[in-house]
Amino acid sequence: MKVPVIMLSSVTELHSYINHSQLTQELGGTREYCHEKWISHRIALEDFAMMVKKTAQTLQIFGTELAETELPNEIQDTTVLLSAHTSKKNKMKEDILVALGQGRRLLESINEPVVRDPDYNMSQEELENLATVQRLLSQLDETETAFDEFWLRHQTKLEQCLQLCHFENNHKEVRALLDQMSEKLTTFCDVGISPAHADHIFSELLAFEVKVCKQGQSPVTQPLCLEGDELIQKSHYAEESIRPKCTELRELSESVSSNLKSRKDHLLKAKELHHKLETASQWVDEGIYLLASQPVDKCQSHEGAELALQELERYLESANQNQLSSLNVIWSEYDTVLNQHFRKISQKQTSMQEMFDKRRMSLMKLAAKQTRPVQPVAPRPEAFIKSPLNSPGQSGNGHLHSRGNNSRQASLSEEEENLAVLRRHVMNELLETERAYVEELLCVLQGYASEMDNPSMFPLIPGPLQNKKEILFGNMPEIYRFHKRTFLMELEQYTDCPQLVGRCFLERMTDLQIYEKYCHNKPRSESLWRQCSDCAFFQVNKRHLVPLSFVLISEDLQEALTSIVGILKAVNDSMHLIAITGYEGNLSELGKLLMQGSFSVWTEHKKGHAKVKDLARFKPMQRHLFLHEKALLFCKRREENGEGYEKAPSYSFKQSLSMSAVGITENAKGDNKKFEVWCNSREEVYIVQAPTAEVKTTWVNEIRKVLTTQLQAYRGT
């Protein structure tokens, strides 16, 4: 391209080519122009344009990132994502505000001449710069508005996602709780084994109702369902997932409430039935004992038969007034809650009723026989009735006598039968109680003790209870094995001879000492139970039928066991005491029997200055010692011939030492199982060797108590 070039020699020649208004003052024109200002505006304008472009690109990238982000399923992940996106959004917002600020400052700089002089006319370049800045600001405002709208939608979606995560998490917890409540309600299907047990189950059900139920609906279900309804009303994007869950929770809650009401009604009937049956059982037992307590000999006379019959009629009348004469109404009304234990009451009642009917018929016959007129025959029948002998020739009187004897024998036979029924009744009660006790022990050991070793249960066991199973349950496994394998089996052997069942207790007196270990551990067990009874481990395992607190022996039972062991010991001691032969005095004058047992004994006697020992000094005598409050007896044990229960020992009396003249040396030389008993300033010395050191210590302590008591009594007088 060829461009003509004109060479000018002065500014004046320039004016002939270019108008004055288009030239600056330096060239003789009128146009105002600052090159530095133009450069400054141009640079600022280009920087602002680059900033707007960069901001738009950054917002586009961030928006694409938000749009492509997958919504998480966990609360923690959703919370972290929402926090991260919010931080980035705030940074984008800051960049937009910085760009807007820069554009406004540039716009003010361009408008400065007009602000300073309203009559100022902008040049074409200034007008173009002004339009460019205004266009970029408008574009930036539109970008900001679009981003805010997009962010609001994205933020709402993330918040709804977080709400959904919370709702689903709460739904899982509430669903698990409702399932747990349903499972817990299944444990209340048992009607109890006694009125106290039924009352305990019902009180637990009431506590359960107060804890987790409110106006027929779970207090944790209702708020969650309302929360779900609120999310649906606010057009939550997961409405189709929330609605079925709310429906499911309401149905489960209604099912639990209905089941709770049903269990409550069921247990109320069971409670009422238990108390009625307890009264009925008491009435049956009183009837059986009434029959057993009526003396046979007094019922043979007219007056005795009448009195006995009236006694039976009064008892039956009182039973009818209390609506206890028949249990048929109870069976029909509470048939749904009956079990085998309850039906035994009916069997007892039927058996007792039959005994009553037989006794009434017998007494009515006796009363009728006495009131019928008897033809007088000399000698009078009464004489023959009272006479033990009759002449075979006196056939008429002999017949009357025989009939009287037959009547008396029939009454005696009936009385023996009633007594046998009573014994069988007591024996059956004893066996049922023992079986129930064994089952309760097994329930606790399997349902609680074994679960403490279950790894899945470890998180539910609190710190104070960990590794404390032996403290909580003591030697309960040992008690269970004894009752299951030994005591129950031996009791069952006495089913056909209940009158001998006492021997089972006497023979197992030593084994029953296992309860002493349990009782010694009881304070620690109770303290641990009180501390941890409300923990989750016991709440979960309450599904077992027998509550742990029912089997953990109370202080009253502990005292009862101690008393029983003491009674058995006293009975055992008495049985040995009455087997002593050859004692010329009165054993009752020796005071209370404190202890008895077998020992090896050596004797030494001093006569003057000589010391005479037994010929068999190194071969001890076997003696059975009886320690009374006033004397110590030495006897020789002899085994009697016989088999089984008929084989019993006897004791030949050998020596008696008055406790007022006795001294004791606790330790004999050479053996920690020996001690010395002496009298008359050691003129007579008895070296006694116990089977064990513990037995020796027990005897020495008991003898010291006797001597100390005598000394205190002597000082008192």
C-alpha cells in the first residue's frame, strides 16, 4: 500500500489539514488531552476486563464442580462437603466483590471531569471507555446474580441431603428401639411362678410403659414422624423415600402399643389369678391338714363324730362364702393364662374334695350308727365293745363286737390313708419347689453368667462389672451342680417313702455348707448388683424369664439358710447324743450340746511322784467326744449291723470330765492338729488329735468360750 506523505515545515501548515478541535493545545488546537491519563485509564480498563473474564471462568469451573458432585450418604461426609463448598463459595464471593469494587473505582475515575465540570464534553475515547466499564460491571452483576441463585439451589440440596442423613440415621435408631421394645414385650409372656413373681413382672411392665410409651405411642417415634412430615411439606427431593419410612414407624409404634396393652391385660389377669390361686391353694392345704389333724379315736363316739362332722361343714361353708369351694370358675375365666403350675392347684383341690367326701360319709355313718336304737341284749353290747376278749359261744354279742372293731379299723385305715395323702402332698410340694429352684439357677447361669463371657456382650458390660462374674454370682455354679446332680435326685428317691425324707437333709448337711461361701460373698455381690443393675447388659438379658434379682439370694434367705444349717446341725448332734449307752446320769443335766466329733486320744496319769502312761502310748484310742456346757464326754463309737438306713452307730460311754475342773493347752508338741485337755493340776492329761488343723482350732475356741463363760459367771457371783 502506497501512502502519500506530506512534509510540513510549521504548525500553521498543519491547521490547513486538521481542524483545531482535533488537535491538542501543544499543536495549536483546542482539544484537552493528557496522554498519561489516557494510558492509566487504558491499563486499568484492560486489567478490569481480564479480572471479569477470569472471575467468570472461575465461577463456571466451580459451578461445574458443584453440579457434578455426588451427594453422600453419611452425616459426617455431608457435613464436610457442605462446609468445603461453603468455604469455596465465600472465596468466590470475595473475588466478585473485589472485581466490582475495582470496576466502580474505574468508572468514578472516568466520570471525574464531568463531576468536576458539568459542562464538560467527553471525548470519543472517554465515551467508549465509559461504555466498556459499564458493560463489564453489568456483566459482572449478572454473573453474581446467577451464581447466587445457583448456590442457593445447591446449598438447599446439600442441606436437604444432610437432613435426609439425619432422618435415616434416626430412623435406624428408632426402628432398632421399636424392635427392641417388641422383643422386650415378648419376655412378658410368662405369667410368673408366684404372686410375688407376677407382681414383679407387672411392675417391670409398668416401668417399661412409663419409660418408652406415652399416650399409646413411643415418644421417640412421634417427633421423628413429625420431622418427616415437615420435610415432605417443604418439598424435599427425597419425598418418595421419607414417606414410606414415616408410615412404617407409625405402624410399628401402633403394633407396640397394641402389644403392650395386650400384655398388660394378660398380666393383670395373671396377677388376679395368682392371688386367687394362692388363696385357693391355702384353702386346699388347710383342708388337708384339717383332715389329718382330726383324731380318729375321738370320732368313734356319737359326740366326737358329730363334732368332727360339724367342723368339716363349717370349713366347707366358709369356703363357699369365699367362693373357693370350686375352681371351675377360675379355670373357665382365665383359661388363656393357665399353665401346668396352675392346673396342679385344680388337681390338689379335686383330691382334697374327694378326701372330704369320704370323711363326711364316714362320719355320717358313725353318727347314724350311734343314733339308731339297739335291741338290749344281756349282757349289754357296750361291755363287749370295751372287753378285749369274747367267748366264741356268744355269737350275737361277738358279732356286735366284731362290727365295732371293723368300724374302728376302717376309720384307722382311712386316717392312715389321709395321712399318706398328706405326706405325698408335702413331698410333691418339696419336689416341685426343688425343681423350680434348679430351673431358676440354670436360667441365671445360662442367661446372665454365660453371657458375660460372650464377646458380643462386652460393649454392654460397664467397667465395674468387667471380670467380676465370680463376685456377682459367687459359687452359684457349685450350688446348681449340687442341687441338680445330687440333692434333687436323692429327694426323688423318697417319693414313695416321704416319711423318711428328713434323712436326706441330715445326710447332706455337710454339702449344704456350700451356702456359707455364698453368704460370705453376698455383701460384695449385693454392692456390685446395686451399682450395675441398670446397665445395658442386664436390660438386654432381661428377656430371660426369671429376673436376676429373684435368684440372687436376699438377706432374709441368707439368714434362713444359716438357720437351716444350724437346725440340721442341732438335729444331727441330737441323733448322735441319743445313741450314747452306758451313761448312768441324766444327759440333759450336762447343759446344751455344743459340739461332737471323732478324735484320736492319748492319756497320761500322775500318781504321787510316778508318771504312768498308757500301755499303748503310741497307739491312740479312737474316741467320740461330746462337748456340753458342763461336761466333756469320751465315748467309743460302735457300728451297728444293718443295711441302708437301718445301719446307725452307737456310742459306749467311757469317761466324763467336768468343765469346772478342766484346763486346756492349745498346742501340743510335734503336731499342729493336737491339743491337751487336763484336770486336777495335770494329774490327768488327755492329748487329743483332730482330723484337721481347722477342726482343732474350732474345738479349742469353743472350749475356751465355755471356760471364759464359767470364769465370768464365777467373778460375777
